[in-house]
Amino acid sequence: MVRWLSRFFHYLDRYYVSRKLLLPLRELGMSCFHDLVFSELKATLAAIVIDMVGLALCFFVSFFCRTLRIGHYNNFWPCNCLEQVDHERDGQLIDRALVKDVLDIYVEIGRGSMGVYEHDFEEAFCKGTADYYSKKAQTWMLEDSCAEIHVQGFHAEECLQKEKERVAHYLHSTTEPKLLRDTLLELISKRAEQILNKENSGCRVLLLDRKTEDLSRMYRLFSKMDGGLSQVSQIFKEHVNEEGMSLIKHVTDAANSRKDFVRKAIELHDKHLTYITNCFQNQTAFHKALKEAFELFCNKDVAGCSSAESLAAFCDNILRKGGSEKLSDEAVEETLDKVVNILTYISDKDIFVEFHRKKLGKRLLFDRSANNEHELSLLSKLKQYFGGQFTSKMEGMLTDMATARERQTKFEAYMDPWPESCPRVDLSVTVLTTGYWPSYKTFNINLPTEMIKCVEVYKKYYNENQKHRKLNWIYSMGSCNIIAKFEARPIELIVTTYQAALLLLFNETDRLSYSDIVTQLNLPDDDAVRLLHSLSCAKYKILDKEPSNRTISPSDMFQFNDKFTDKMRRIKVPLPPTDEKKKVIEDVNKDRRFSIDASIVRIMKSRKVMSHQQLVTECVEQLSRMFKVL
């Protein structure tokens, strides 16, 4: 009516009203409507729109239209008195255009302000919405005997979408955030703990059953709540930690437990990283939860070994020749990436470095490395994650091997004019830089004459090219291929330098006592027992022992077993394994003391003056990248 009056009296409104300084006709009309009509009916109108009782709505509309004499709305008279909005929420149809026309009155009456709409309608409407969904949520929880979270989540998402559509059709846009907040509060927020921890359908069950669609829905709903994701991420963290601890318990009693642990830990990490990527949209809280969970169980011992040692053994199994992990080049690269990811969760990274350096040294010195490119690739990944200091020694080891190959070529060229210098012997020497390589146990053994000649020739060659460096020979890491002439046929034996020196003693005599061997080779008793056991009591009995038992004693006698035979023409005679773990831990602890001293010096040189507590705190922070300071 106000719009029609504005059109009818447009001329007066434009000239007369402005000249007399009166209120514009539209404002005056709206003011009169507010005072004479709306103020009298607003309480009834709000109840009608909120409850949407069909009879009352049509009565109001008919009365309102008759009052303003703009026609009749008899076609809106319904057959019953059911609530219109609740009917729509329950899936029935209502006249949205009529509801929108009524609600527009609230907005227009405000004359630019939303106060009337918010106070007289929106507050009561949101309260009614909360009551409706509170009853609905209780009904759903009671009707679903198993109260499955995907059922509750599906209902909630569907309701939120319908409320958005309701706002688009007839509510004002400012109502949307409040309406969605109240809807979510009643459907999810008030029941969050019950939904997440439900015995048969909670968050843990969804993770165990890999229900990615339901996990995605859960994320979408809880991301709309204040603090909702922190609840989900906490459960996610607890679940990952439980699975990790279960993994440790499972592999402790299994064979090859260390390899199984690392492999299964990688699979566990991949599975939950997929959840974060596909279901949780790479949200930071879940990455943090995954990191904290892996840090909890990855730093526990597995079958008496630390995770760092297990990880080094797994890398060795991938990178050496004959390892049980038969992978393609692409699979090796992918696995090494995952190994480095697992390493980021381990506190004592320096223990991994020392074990890996030990195993790398053996692979390089004994030509057991399957692919030099893979060795370089792993060092590159470690360097990228942890810095150059982490890999500098291992990079130096690979450089030494490349240099050694070039030097060996030059040595062979040097020896060509004098083949009689080392008759019947092909000598290969690898020169190592002391600071790069692990420390190896060695002693001055009395070498056979053939070996002494070779050593002297190489010393001469090296001193001619490197005058300011000294060679220290590490015979314990050497290997020899010797031809043993047995009655059946000659067999090539692959043995260590110590084993070869011992066997060559029998070129001069048929029988030797334990004391004779120890005296002639200048061997410590422990090493003599290991050598003699490998040659007389193990799989390949190259020597006969009297008495014939598996224990080496000082009264034993040994002689060459010329009856020995084997189906292979070339065999490797291994030494009994030794436990290097204690030595590695000792080396690590020694290096840690040096690292702590160096850190203190660096800090004090930059700060000059600090309190003891500040110095300790900063020192711990610097060293935490390599090991955990207690």
C-alpha cells in the first residue's frame, strides 16, 4: 500500500513535501503502518511465522489484506492446522512465496535497520529451530539402536543443507550463520563426545574399518564447531598410538622382527597419512597428531633393539646385494623416502647415523652395495631433511671409494713393469680417510711372507705419491681369495685376511697346536678362538681339530683337512658374528659429549654472558635435532 501511495502522490512527494520540509511519503507511510498495524500484531505475527500454523497464517494474511484493502488470499487457506516450517523440515511443501512476503515486512519496517527483524522474529525463530532439532536428534539417537555415526552425520549434513536452502528462499541472509550454528549445536555439538566415542560406530571404529566417506563427513561437520577438530584429532592420535603399540607387541615375538617393524610402521604411516589427505583435507592438527603419535611409539625398543637400529638394518637390507627386499629402482626410491619420514619421528638420530655408517662401510668395503646411485640418493634425502652435518662423513666415505678406484687403476699401471714384485698375488688396496669412517678394531698381526711383499710394494707406491700422509693398515677389514688344493679338487675360498694368514701357515707344516698358531700370528686369544672356530667347527671344516668337539681350547691340535669337499667350486667361509651394538653406543656417547661441548662453545661465543638455566635450555634446543637430551 505504501508503494502504491508513493506512486499515486509522486508529484506531491517530490515538490510539496520537500518544500514544506515534511517527512517523505514513504517514510510517513511506513511509520503509520508500524504504529497502527505492526505494533498491534507483531507478537501474533512472529508466532504465526515461527510456528507456521496454517489456519492462523491465513487468518492473519486475510485480515491484513482486508485491512489494507489489497485483495484476498483465500487460495492459501489450508485443510489443517499443522505447522508449516516443521512440515517443510519433515519433507512437505509450503508456500514459500507467502512466507517470504510476510518476512519482508519485518525488514521494511526496520527502515534500513535489521533490529525489528532480529528482535521480533529471528530470536524466536532460532529458538524454535533449536527446540525442533533437539527433539529430532534425540529421536534419531533412540531410533537407531546402534546409533551409527554415519546415520547421525548424514542427517546433520542434510539438515544443514536444507537450512541453507530455506535462507535462500525466504529468510534474510543475516539469519544463515545463526541458524546453522543452532542447528549444528543441537545435532552435533551437544552430542559430540557421545558420537565420537560410540562403541560400535565411533571415530575409532571408522578408522579401523577404513570408512573414508564417513570420516570425511565427520571432518566437515566437526570443522564447523569451535574446537571440534581438536576432539577428532585427539582421538586420531590415540588411535595411531594404540596401533603403533600393538605393532610393537606383535613383532616382538616374530622372526625378523626388526625388518617387520619398520615395514609395518611404514604401512601404518601410509594408511593414516591417506586419511589425513583424503578425509581430513591435510589439516595441520591431524599432521601434528600423527607426528606426536609416531614419536611416542617409534622411540620405544623393539625386541631389544632401538628403532634407530632397526631402521638402519632395514636400509641395509634394501641397499645391499642379496637383501630380502627385492624392489625395483622406483620402489627403492619410494621406500627410502618413507624411511626418511619415519626417521624424523626418532629422537636419537645420531644412533641411526652410526649404525648406518657401520653398515655402509661394510657394503662399500666388501662390494656388497647393490647400487651406488641408491646410496647417494639416500644421503641426499637425509641431507635435505637434517642438514649437511648429518651426512658429511658418509658422503666422504663414498668419495673415498671413488678415489680408491682411480688410485687402484694407477697402482695397477705402476705394477705392470714389475710383475715379479707380487708373484701369484693380485693386490687391491682401499685408502680411507680416518675422520669419515667408523673405527675398526685392528692389531699388528704377523703376516705371511707373500702378504708382506705386497704391503711393502704398496707402501712404496703410496709414499711416492702422498709424501705427507701415513698409512695405518686395518687387516680386520681385508678379504682374500685363496686356492685350497684338496684331494677331490681345488676349491676357491673367500676368507678374511686373518683367516688367510692362518691357513697359509699350513703351507709349511701339516700340524699346529693352538699355542703355535697364536705365537706365529701374534693373535689375541679372543680373535684366535673366533678364527679357529670358523675354520674347524663351523659349516666348512677346512681344518681338522683334535679333540673333535665344537669348543676351542689351548690344548687343541689342528691340521689341514685335505679330505674336505663341497659341491661348489667357490665358497665363502664366514667368521662368527660379533655384537657391535655396544661399541656403536659407546662411540655415539663419546660423540655426544663432543657435540655438547661444541654447542656450549658456540652459544657462549655468540651470547658472551648467560645464566646457567638459559645456557642449558638453548643447548638442549640445539642438540634436540640429533638426539634427546635428558
